[in-house]
Amino acid sequence: MNSTVRVRFAPSPTGPLHIGGVRTALYNYLFAKKHSGTFILRIEDTDQKRYVPNAEQYIVDALDWCGIPFDEGPKGAKSKGSFGPYRQSERKHLYRKYADILIDKGWAYFAFDTPEQLSLHRKKNEENGETFIYNWHNRKAGELMNSLVLSKEEVQEKINAGQDYVIRFKSPKDEILTLNDEIRGTIKIDTNTLDDKVIFKSDGMPTYHLANVVDDHLMEISHVIRGEEWLPSLSLHVLLYKAFEWEVPLFAHLPLILKPTGKGKLSKRDGDQLGFPVFPLSYFDEKTRDVSRGYREEGYFSDAFINMLSLLGWNPGTTQEIFSLNELIEVFDLSRVSKSGAKFNLEKTRWFNQQYLQQKDNSLLAESLLLFLSKKNIYPKKKYVEKVISLIKERAFFISDFWVIGAFFFEAPRSFDQKASRKKWKENTGIIMNDLAHIILSINNFISSNIESKVKAWITEQNMGFGSVMQPLRLSLVGALHGPHLFDIIEMIGKEETINRIQHAIKELS
Ligand code: GLU
């Protein structure tokens, strides 16, 4: 690629960022970094009705957590540079000029039709079995109220009288547009099917289409990489570039992220119903007071989350699945983005987290687990926590699993598995456990292998079955019949705690 790559992620701050949006940001980021380009965050907040005040901060925090920082954007020092401001509401003064340029060039016009008049037209068309399209089909005088059919004086009069108007783009008649998409290839569109879209609203704000194209041009965006839902806008955008006589950037429309069934777009409702988040961070909706779950809060590692997302719609062409961000930058290519939607898969998502957890350094995991335990007022030594992790890591998908699998390393069992107690704790078990406690008390070199050989020798000497001792012992220490090697547990919790737990079990279960 010889020209400079400048790409942007351009979310509208209307609420939390869906994982589809995060993936768009990620692909933009990967593409920019691969080509030593610039990744820009632009906040598209022209729609005042849908504006949510804390949404921008959410977007910034989410990109931050994902580890895909923007090079230019609306926050702090990054907002400087010749391409800012990066919030469309702060660029408001810019857009009208461009709408006027289009009017002057004959590519746009004033339209005074009220919403009521428009719905009347729609109804009339429907009655005749037709669909109403606001374009040349309806440019006959007397039908629509716009500067294409009114005289110059009439238009000026209406404007002077303060009548509400919008500015519409004038779509060409009888043309076949040839559009190019890096992912979908060539698309042909008949301009007669296009609406004369509003590009400037009566509230003095541009619509998405005008602001988006003007900003992409002014910010020298080389590639527009965005979700498939914007594909229907592509014809208008390309027509706008041509009308301005600007160079058209390259476009790439990313496939949707689908529900696990593959039927339709993944929604928040799917996540709620099936028990997984569709947002990177949890989100508190101030209006509904509803809290949405987030991957961060559910205990996902951001690198695992990003790795999972990278493969939802793109493939490396090999069977490799685990990629660091740097590896992704190296291998990412728009030509390997698929045309069809990618099904979200919860099992796979959890699998990624498990894979990353296994790779992580125990000392790092210990820090997270210490934080988790501190919320339960449990403050073990870090070395101890690291050891626990090394014993149970294999079975863990999340930091919280360490607690589910190995709480007994940190506190005595609060209860005993009832079924196991009934089956394994016999009449004479109390006496055996009491004797065993004495044996354990007498062991000096308190390491797993030594405890094991001493206890086993004693069991053999007493002519007892191993199960009749080991299972009640496990029940006493763990509260159930699962867990890692029993003598490792004994070494870890120590002699005193082992004996206390045995005595407590005798009291509870005998
Ligand atoms: N503001 C649009 C959005 O919310 C941006 C679409 C685009 O990238 O052009 O997704």
C-alpha cells in the first residue's frame, strides 16, 4: 500500500458499544497498524434525540480496556492535530457550507414538505399499489414542495418567512452506479431506486450522510471500514464524493455478528436470554436503570476477548486460533473477511478465555485472585495463592473458577456434601478420623509425599481399605469428594488446619 492509511471508527454515542462495534473498531485498528497508518476515533453525535451523555466515555473506556487505543480522537492530548475536533457536534459550523456547495452545483435542493404532507403522499402511493420514493418520480410541479419545482422567489419567500426546510440530495435519474467494496466486490445500483436523502435537517444539523462524508474527506480517510448495515448508504456516499469532486476512499463493509443459531443479528436480548454479554463493559442505563453485563465484569481477559472477536468474520487462512494482538496486526487482511455473517459461539468464547488463562503467568493470575479474595475478606500470602493456582489451573476458565474449584484452600468447608456424607461417613468413621488426626499430628516433615507415605503406611498397618479413610478425609477437608491430590491439599493448608477440619467434621458428621 503506497498511500497513507488513515481509518476511523465513527460510533454514534447512543448507548453502550455492541461487540459488533468493538469488532469494527478492532478491524480498523488492525488494518491501520498493519499499514503503519492512523486509527481515528470520531464521535458522530449529530442526532441530538438519540444522544446519551455517558456513551462517549463508555466507548473510550471500552477501546482502552480492549487495548486498541486511537491515535487521534476527542480525548485529552489526542484531540490536538490538524484534523480535529473529533466530535461532530463541535464541527457543526462546518457542514452548512458543504450543503450550500451542493446546492450551488445543482446536486442538492431545499425541500419544505411537512411530515404530514409526506405521509399523505405515501398513503396516496400505497393506495395505488406503489411505493413512495422522494426522487425524480415525484418531481412534478404541484406535488412536492421543493426548490426544484418552486420558483426562486417562492423559495426565498418561504425561507424569509422562517418556514422549516431540509436540504435533500438530488439523485441522478437513469444511471447505473458501479460501486466497489473490498469485501463484496462490485455492486451495481440503479439510481432510480434511490431516495433523495435529507442531508441537512431543519434543526441546523447535518444528517449522518453529509457529516460522515465531509468528515471522512476532511480527515483524509483512506479506507472506510464499517458494518454491513451501512452498505445501503454506500451509493449516496459515493454520489456525494462525486458531486463534491473529491477522491472516493476505499470501502469495506463487515459482515454481521449473528445469533448463535445463525438466524439474525446478535442482540442484547439474545445475550440476556442465553446468559452472555453483548457489550465489552457493563453499562448502567440512567433512563431505564437497567444494568447490562460486560465481558470485563464477567471475568474475561481483554486479550482473549479480542482474539475471539477477531475471528468472528475473519480467518487467517490457517488452523491457528490463538493470536496475540501483534500477531493479528501481522496477519490481518481485508481479503480474508467473509461476506456472510459470523455466528456468535458462547462455548468458543469461554474456550478462548480458558486458553488465555492457561498461558498466563501464575504470579499475574495470583494478583487477580488476591483482589477477588479481598472482596471476601480473605488475605492469603501471594506465594500461597500462586501454589493453589498451579494445582487447579488446568480446570479453570475464569479467575472466579479458582474459588469455585478451590475455595477449601482458603477457608474450611462451610457444609458437607450430603449424599457423599451419607455414603462415606460410616458408624466407625469418627473413631478412624480421630486416630488419623493423631497420626497427622505426629508427622514432622510436613510435605505432601511424606504425609502420603506415613498415612498410607498407617492405613495398611491397620488393615483398613484406603477408601474408608481417604474419602472421609477428603470430605473433612474439602466438604465434597472432588479436588486435587489430597496430600497436596494437606501440605498446603498445614497441619493445624487439617486437624481442625477433621475434628470439625467428626463433630458434624458422626
Ligand atoms: N455513526 C455511524 C455508526 O454509528 C458510522 C457509520 C460509518 O462508519 O460510516 O455506526
